[in-house]
Amino acid sequence: MFQRSKSSNGGAAAHGETPEFRDIGDLKGQVAVISGSTSGIGLALARAVAARGGDVVLNGLGDPAEIERTRAELEASSGARIRYHGADMTRGEEIADMVAFAKHELGRLDILVNNAGIQHVEAVEKFPTDKWEQIIAINLSSAFYATRAAIPIMKAQGRGRIINMASAHGLVASPFKSAYVAAKHGVIGFTKTVALEVARDNITCNAICPGFVETPIVEKQIADQARTRGLTKEQVLTDVILAAQPTKQFVTTDQLAGIFLYLVSDLGASANGASFSIDGGWTAQ
Ligand code: NAD
């Protein structure tokens, strides 16, 4: 049986006629859990949610005093409720507890962003086995544990948005990043599968595939690539990092917030199981 979309922008359910329709940028009353949000892209998305009235559970590693400063500053500047949960993304039971914490502390769970990630750059024959396991756990398996815990809550609420932070490396490879590329390709496969399973539940699951964004994970890579390839840091930046990105510009966290806000809005209801390349043209090549 066909169902008329409750939140489409056309026909009888046009914008303005459906009381529950929310346009892009209205996140009041919604709760987001964002893994790896003490830094970089995750923190930028947390700021984007809070600035639009949504409550946030922050997560990630770092100095506890600094994390608390970030949490308190975000809460004061936005007026939203901001909490922190210190789940280690290598531990399934802690990840499930983080999702339960959102519901328990903030009353709901509307948006799950599986964003935490690490990188290690090394030739495959020298790749440390513990680094492989850690990257697969943080960059891939954590999305499974969080999604597994979130779906029952979202189903009970009748709506949900799951965003997995993949990468251009979820679609194409680069040498010396075997674990990261394998994990990110896995994230895209996982995204598609979840999307199919929850398609009738008003829940969507999509992946964002950024090109290079200037965050701490990239700053570390510049140093690692310089070591692995025997290049200067300046050469790595121009000839390696932005060599793949036709715009020769880093993607900004604001640009990622733009696609994120679309995907979590009601206008994003038909985007499901998709991977959105925000990479300056990298994967068009
Ligand atoms: P980042 O290093 O600034 O942030 C990573 C976050 O993950 C931090 O908050 C860190 O504390 C957290 N984290 C790491 N290990 C964790 C663990 N065991 N438990 C809990 N949290 C942990 O990096 P970023 O650039 O903001 O990366 C965010 C995501 O975006 C990652 O998945 C990354 O692969 C992806 N990505 C980044 C780029 C880029 O160029 N920066 C490009 C494509 C995709």
C-alpha cells in the first residue's frame, strides 16, 4: 500500500498544511547524540544543533576540564540542554549506555550522528594489528552499536534521523590507509542496510562523505604522511592532501553542517540509504 508522505512538500501534505512539518533549521524539542563531538566536525555539528534549539549529548575523548568548558559554553550560548557522555567508541556496552543516557536525561532521541573516527597511515605490510582493530572498532563497529540501541527509541517515537560520517574514502581509496578505507566503505554498506530496514518507520539513515576538512585528524595526517612518504609538510599539503580535491580548498565544517541540517529536516525525508559527497569534486574523478 502506498502511504502519503506526512512531511512531503507537495500535494495534500504541502508545507503549511501539515502541523508537524518542520522546515530546515528548526530543531527545537529534538535531541541529538553525536559521537566524537569534543572536536572537529562533531563539535561543529553539535554547535549547529544547539544554535537551532536542539539538545545535544556530546561525546568524545579529551581533557575533562576542557570538555566541561565546551559543554557549559555551548549550553550558555544556545540555551539548549547540553550533556556529555564519555563512552569509549571501542566498547559496545558503553555506546549502548550513551544512547540510553540521551533518552533518560533529555527524554528523547531524534538524531544520531555516528561521527567518531581515527586514522593511521602506514603501508599494509607494516600496519600495526592493534591499530587495525581500533580503527575498525571506532570508525565502523561503533556505528552498529549506537544504531542498534537507537532504532527502538526512534521507532517508538515514530521518527528518527541517523547520519553516519563516512568519507570520500568510503567511496575511493588512497594508499597507506587500509583500515580507514575498509572501515569507511563498511560504513556506507551499513548505512544502506539500515536505511532499507527502517524505511517504513519514518527513520532515515544516510552517510556524509567529506573530502578533506581542516581538523585535528588531518593535522596529524599531514605529519604522518610526511614521515611515510619522505616529504615536507608543505609538499604533503599541496601534492598529497589537496592533490585529490579539485577545488584545492579544504571543505569547511559549516558546509558539512549544511547537508546535515537538510538530512535531519523533514525536507530530507526521502533521502535514505544515500551517500552525500561533500568533497570539492574529489570523487568525480
Ligand atoms: P577529530 O579528530 O577532530 O575528531 C574525532 C572525534 O572522535 C574526537 O572528538 C575524538 O575525541 C573522538 N574519538 C576518537 N576516538 C574515540 C573513542 N575511542 N571514543 C570516543 N570518541 C573518540 O576529527 P574530525 O576530522 O572531526 O573527524 C570526525 C569524523 O569525520 C571522523 O569519522 C572522520 O573519519 C570523518 N572525516 C574527517 C575528514 C577530515 O578531513 N577531517 C574527512 C572525511 C571524514
